[in-house]
Amino acid sequence: MGQLLLGQLLNGAILGTLYGIIALGVTLTFGITGIVNFALGVFMMLGAYAAWYFTDVAGLPYPLAVPCAVAVTALAGLIADQGLFRFTRNNLVNGLLVSIGMIAVLEASALLIWTSTPKELHRVLPGVFVIFGFVLPKMKLLVFGLLLAVIIATYMALTRTWIGRAAYAYAQNPEAAQLMGVRTSRLQTGVVVYSTALAGLGGALYASLYSLEPTLGSLFVLKAVEAAILAGIGSVIGSLFGGIILGVTEGVGSIYLPLAFRDAYGLVFLVAILLFKPAGLFAGRR
Amino acid sequence: MLLEVRGLTKRFGGLTAVADVSFGVAKGEIVGIFGPNGSGKTTLLSLVAGLMPPTQGDVLWKSAPIQGRPAHEVAAAGLVKTFQNPQLFAELSVIEHLQIAGHLELKRRLGWKRLATLVRPEFGHAGGALQARAEHVVRLCRLDASRDRLAAEISYGEEKMLGVAMALMCEPELLLLDEPASGLGAGEIENLEAVLRDLKAHGTTLCIIDHKVGFLGRLADRAIGLHHGAKIAEGAPDEVLRNPDVVMAYLGHSRDRI
Amino acid sequence: MKSQQAGLFIVSIFLLALPLWVKSDVVLTILVFSWLQGMLAVSFNLIFGFTGQLSMFHAAAFGVAAYATHLFMQHLGVGYWTAVVLAALLVSVLSIIVGTICFRFRLKEFYFAVVTLAFSEMARLTVLNWNDVTNGSLGINLQEKPWLLGFKVDGTVPWYYLSLFALAATLLVCWRVVHSWMGRCFSAIRLNDELGDTLGINVFRYKLAAFVAGNVIAAIAGSLYAFYLGSLEPGFLSIDQSLGIVAMVLLGGRSSVFAPVAGALLLTALPHLIHFSAEVRSIVYGSILILTILVLPQGIYGSIAALLRKRHAA
């Protein structure tokens, strides 16, 4: 039992970092552009399929395919921002409706192009670690490490560099930041593109672990939004912990409760937090 | 004593906005609460209207405690407050505002039977009565000219008057006015004074908070001076206005006359 | 006013007489679906357009009632119409619970949308996973048809009239409510609920009233829809379904009681007439949603009304 629990904890934590990286995108977008961008899910899907395409179809080695996938996703994010999200700044309801519209369009397009037949990446990093009798694939650990590194690097960038602090200042007080010379529209576009890149990275790494189908993004982004709101939307480190809390709860929960409940934990957290502590668990912290 | 405030205190963290204020308002009088900006006037009014709970103290409306009761219940009990910054329904016209404000009276008149008007609009002749009343209030508040204009299009003075008009539609026993004269020109203040005197003549009790000394001095029967959240004077308006502490509060130094 | 009433009269006669000269089963089927989707759109607009609450629970009300109607018939042995009433009651209880939770905690706008979405998803997951009762993702085939006044409502023409009647009833109820004191309360809540509160309007009560009323109408629409279609599936409760409803309302115009029907008509007829696959339909819905928000935020009705106002003023 202990082994099963440990296994689920580890798996949950790793899955949690995937939730976390998307949650980070959600939190950054909200802080700087004032909307919750559900469409990050399709960008994750885009990144995943791009990684698959570059690896299995174009024949690139995986470590090269990932940055390419991220670049493609970031570009798509730029186009989407200039053409669409730019018009919904600070309008939560419109932002929600527009992103849901975008999800419908892109997911359906993906279904038409790639069909719902699952795509699988060939083995990227075979081999496993054995920890206390529990089998952990090396690739999972690599993904975990990479995502953790990116999230922490983002946190560092936000707190140490000028750009990061400008972004933080803007999130606190847009007018003051503008008066101080921060180019707000560029900042907003930059954050949107960065968030989509994060989602793309998440997707590209997801592709190495799981099989792909066009609706993979929807489920993930809902979990990511749950994680972000759980932690406190606006908290960078919070999004990591929110993701891990959610991932671990799902993993451990599946031991004691039927699998059908898996998606319900996040929903319950969401409702509970919005009702009782809307600022989130890590409210007020970076 | 229609309204009684006892030992009312409100603290926000380290800041004491209202400090141990006690006073009463008797039926039919006009009580004016003076104080420079930052003296806690608006907070006091919000506490009295039940919009926020006090840290300490009681607010008694007709001898029953009213703090913590939801805003719509307070209004239904006869205590209605206006906003310092006019709160309006942007897309609607002046007369439509008054129709909405007539809801409370409709509720009082018909009770749950008002549901019947959904099926038969003429039920209880309430619709006609509401319309007549709305027209009456429009005339009373001298808003006839702007009757059909949208709230977004009327002048600031008219906006404030509309706030008073809406409060009137609720048939208040006591009307709490939060800085009704602020931002108004001389002509508009005259207008306002006339309306408020009309109200008093009709039996409505008024409690007005303002920092415009002249306006309040002319209108009030009794005055209360506020400074840094505490009551520093009470009595007839000219007495209070001559009170050295009040003068000090307003001007920062003593002077022979304001 | 006279011309509006005359116009309404003419349109009514036209719609009632339609099956006499339109014999195409395809067109009539599209209209049946349109009228039922119209019920969804109009009832959603009561909550969204008039009271200002973006609810993502509408599809859940629709789907739960559809399943409940069948299950009540199956397990309690009641007739169709009794089951419809029971299903509507069930949905109203659920709406009261969800609405009370949301409005007691004063959830605003976006967060209200997210929480209602969460509840809707919970309902969908329940339907999807409770295999014993709902047959999960496989859905259920419905053989029975309702009986009305001694006639079995089977076949396109009877359903055309039933759905048209249901839509007309919905429009009548919504119109009456919107143009009453209650409708004024809704407007007050939509425009400035704090002000409404200080004027003696019990904001919580009327938000809940709009929410429950809208959901109950959606419930009835669901009961009808499922038995016309002849099947039940968890997709009834999906976010796509809610998305479709929002798109219809935004397209038609959210400031009018009748306009959402136009949106429903367009969005239901279009994919069927041009033989869209499910994916293309999603693309169309999504695109319309996006375009409406960005280009035509007042919908068709609102834009025409604004244009006419400008002409008058000029």
C-alpha cells in the first residue's frame, strides 16, 4: 500500500508540474491582461502536435523538436493576440467568450486535420529509475525537472530582471507603470506570447509521455485554471504548488475513490475556494 | 426618537474612522452633521444605514437594532440613504429610474399578491399609482425637463437630484443624505434646499451630512460637529458653527467668524 | 404599438400555416429544432441579457431534465407529461441549490460563470459515469412518444406545432415578466445591483428567480428535445451546448425578448442546410461567437435598433 501511495504521490507531483506550467500561463495572462485565457489549452495541444510532427514526420531529434514546437506555438500566440485577445483586455466576460470560441474553432480544426485517432510519439527516453521499489520512467523525471526549472526561472525573471519587475509593477498599478515608461501594449503582447510558449512547452513535453488527441488541451486548461484559482491567481510560485496539490490529490484520490471522480476534485476545489477564500491559498505572495 | 446612535465606533485595522459617536434624530427634524473632509462623515452614514457593521456600538431604528441587516431590509424599514457619488442606471431614463425605485412601495401596497400583476397587469391598480407617484416626484424634484433623458446625459446636479428622487420613491421616514450639495452650483443648491424644505413640510425626517457650512446652517434644526471621527459639538446650528473646536477643525486655527 | 401587434399577428399566421405549403420534411425538422433551441436561447437571455448573469449552467438544466424525464417514466411508471413536470421540479431544486450557493456568496460575473461551469461539468460527469442509470457515454434510445389530447405526437408536423406552441408560451411568459415590475428589478440588478439593494430590491431573491425560471424553461425544452430526437447522450450537458446557446443570444441580440430566436434559427438552420459535420458546426459556432463579440456586440437586433435610433436623431 505504501508503495502504491508513494507511486501516486510522485506521479501526481509530476502531473502537477504539467498543470502548473499551464497555470503559470493562466496566472501571468490574468495579471497583465486581465482575462483568464482558457484558450491556453489549445496552445498546449498545438505544442503537443507540433512536437509530434517535428519528431515523427519531419524526423528531427526530440530535443530539437521541442524548441521548434515552442516557437511555433509562440508564433500562433502572437497572431492570436494581435488578431483577437488584444480586443478583450480587462474584460473578463468577453475574454471568456472569445477564448471559448477560439477553442471550438481550433479543436474542431485539429479534429479535421489529425482526426481523433490518438497519435503517439516513439519512445524518446527509454529506461526507468527504481525508487524504493517503485518504477519511475526516466522521461517523467526529466519532464518534471524541466518544467520545475522553467517555472523557477520565470519566477526569478519576474523578481530580478527589469522586465520582470516592470511586469509586476504593471500588474499592481497599470497607470503608474505607464507613466513610468513601461510600454504597456508591448508588455501585454509579450506576456500573452510567453504564456502560450509555456503552454506549448507543456504540450511538447506532454507528447513524450502520453498519446495525443485534439481535446487534450480542454481538460488540462480547466485543471490549470482550477490550480491557478486554488493557489491565488497572480501568484507565480502559487501556480506550481496549486498544480502539484491538484495532481497529488487526483493521484491519491484514485486509490480510495473510483476513477470516475478524478476530474471532480479540481471542480470541488474550484467551487470551495471561490466561495470561501476567493483570493486563493497563496494570496498576496508572488 | 426615530433614530438612535449609541457609542458607534468603526476601526479599519489601525485607523479609527468613527470614534464613539452618539446622537439621536427625532421625527420631523432636520439634523445636520458637519465636518471637514476626512472627519468620518461618510463612514458614519454607511454605519447608520446598515451598509457595514460597526466595530462597536448600536444603531437603533425605532428602538430596534439595525446594524448588520441587509440594505434592502433597511430601506424597507423606512431608512433610506443617498450616495455621495451619484449611483445610477446608466442606460435608463430619469422616469425609468423612478419606476424602479417604486418597487418598495409596490411591495408595501400589494405584498406577495404583486405576482398577480404578471398575469393581469392592471391588478390592484398598482401600476397606475406607481406611475402617478413617479410623475409627482419628478415635478417635486424639478426634473421635469429631463424626464425622458438617459441618466448618462443629464448634468451632475440633476444626477444628485435623481438620487434624492429615487430615495423619495421609497417613501422614507428618515432620509439620510450624503453630501447632497457637493459639486453643485449656487442655483442648484437653491433648488435642493427648496426640495428638502418641501420634504420636511410633508413630514419626512432628514439627516444631512455635508461640509458646506452655509447650506447646512440654513437648513438644519439641530447640528452635530464631527472631527477625526469623534463628535465635538452639538446644538443649534449657529452655536455649533461658532464653537471654537469646530472652527479649529475646519480652518486649522481659530477665527472670529467663518 | 399597433404596428408591432399587427406584425406579430401576421408572423403567427404565417408560422401556423407553414406546414400546409412547406412539405419538405428536412425544413420542418430544422424548424422543430430551431424552436426548441429558441426556447433555450430566450430563457438563457432572461438570466444573461436581462439580469446580467452569465450562467454556464443552462446546458446542464437542459440535459438533466432530458435524462430525468426518461428515468422518471422508466422507474416511476408515470406518463410523459407527469415526468416532464417532475423533471422541471428536479431542475428547479438543483437551480435553487446552485443559485443560492453562488448568489449568497455574491459571486460576480466571471466567477459566477466559472462556478456554474464547474457545477455543469459535475452534472455532466455524473451522467457520463453513472453507467447503471444513464448508460454512460453510450446514451439511451428513446422509443416512446408523448400523447397530447388523444393524439400521439409522432412525426414532423405534430412536433412542429408542439414545439412552436412551447416556444410561443416561453415568449409570452418571458415578455410578460420582462415588461413587469420584476423585469425592472432584473434591469436594476444588471445595471447597478448595489443601487437596487439600497432602493429596497432584494437582489438575491430576484437573481435567484431569474436563474431558476430560465433553467426551468430550459428543462422543459430538454424534455421535448430528447423525445423528438429519440435519444439521450451526455453531450447534451457539454460546454459546447452552452457555447451554442450563448452564441445564439449574442448573435440575435441580448436586449430583446424575441431576438434570440433569430439567433437560434440562424445557428440551427445553417449547419443543417449546408450539411456541416459536427466539427465544422463547432467551427461555425466558435467563429460566430468571436465575430459577434468583436464586431457586432449588440447582436443583429441591437445593431439594427441602434442604426434606427441614429436615423431618428439625425
